[in-house]
Amino acid sequence: MEALVAAGRGPVEAVDASPEMIEAARARRGVQVRLADAAALPYDRDAFGAVVVATGVLSGDPSETPILAELRRVLRRGGRGLIALYHPTPWQRRTLGRVGVLADGALRRDRMVALWAQPDAWPVLVARWTGRRKLSGADRRLLEALSQEMGPLAAALRARGQDPVDTLTRAFAAPVPACDPDTLGAWVAAAGLRLVDQQAEDEVHLAIVEPA
């Protein structure tokens, strides 16, 4: 977001349903942030030439059409929308499934936080979730990588006087279903959008849409 501001691409607005995330986002220079529901955006019709939906907001489920309908409402004709969806690779599905972080097709972010917050308890937690008694070397390396990714975020939260475990546990409480790229076109069409392009980058599936 800051890069868009620095490039002089016009005003940048952001919304989030979490007060904690709004507080963190306000540290970004030049970005206006609001507490709002993605299914009821506080903007006029055709307000933006570009809209970005971050990973974790959508999963590709038809029940989320109201959120996409709002994207269509605020996106002017000729504009583009970028939707980022969680879509693990086959290797990630196998590995995350083995350690209980990916369960029933959904990423259990609350379990990721538990593993990061209690690295010494990994064998116990994994055994509880999967029925396995101990971690393999590959599984332990995966969980250590997750811990390293969360470290900088935890430091930033502590610098603002927030408890990272409490904040992240509440923010990551809900599972994030993995999207199904094969049904993405029909899903966005139901909201009056057209799928222009899509591509996978690691565990993130990117979809570019425009008004139909």
C-alpha cells in the first residue's frame, strides 16, 4: 500500500473488520484505513479504479458472493480487481495435513499461532491434533519455518504494547478454506465480474477480475 502512495497512484484506502489490524495499518504512511465489513463497504459506487482483496478475506465459496458484489459496486468500469486466495501446493497439503494445521481442507491459523507461541510443546500439540506421537524431521522443519515467519510480526505487535499471542489468536481464530481454482470463474460471475487472468504463486492463488 505504501508503494502505491509513493508511486503517486492516487489516494489509497483500506478496510478491515479487526480493530487490531486497523491499529497496525494506521502506522503505514499515506494510507487511509477504516473499520468496516467487506460485505458493506463505506464507499460510493464506482469509487475506485483498482481494488485489492487480501489473502484470508475470501476462500472461493459461493456464500461469499456479497463481498464480491461490493467489490463490483465500488469498482468503476474499466478498472481491475486483484483477489488473493489461499491455495496450498500439493506438498503443503500433505505436510500441513500431517501435522494437523490443515484440517478438513481448511488452514487452521489458530493452530499455527499455538505452534509458534509454544515451540517446546510442538510434539504434544501435534499428537493431540493428529494422533501421532512425535514429529518427523520434515514436519519439525516446516513448523520451525512457520515460527520464523511469525517472529517479525510478533516483534511489531510488542512494540505497540500488544500481546502477540492474544492478538494473533483472536485474529486467526477462524479457519481459511482453500480455494478451488476450477470454479473461480463461475464464482466471480455470480457477482457481476469477469475473470481476466489467474495464476498460482506458492500457496497464494491470484485472480484478476473486471466488471462484466
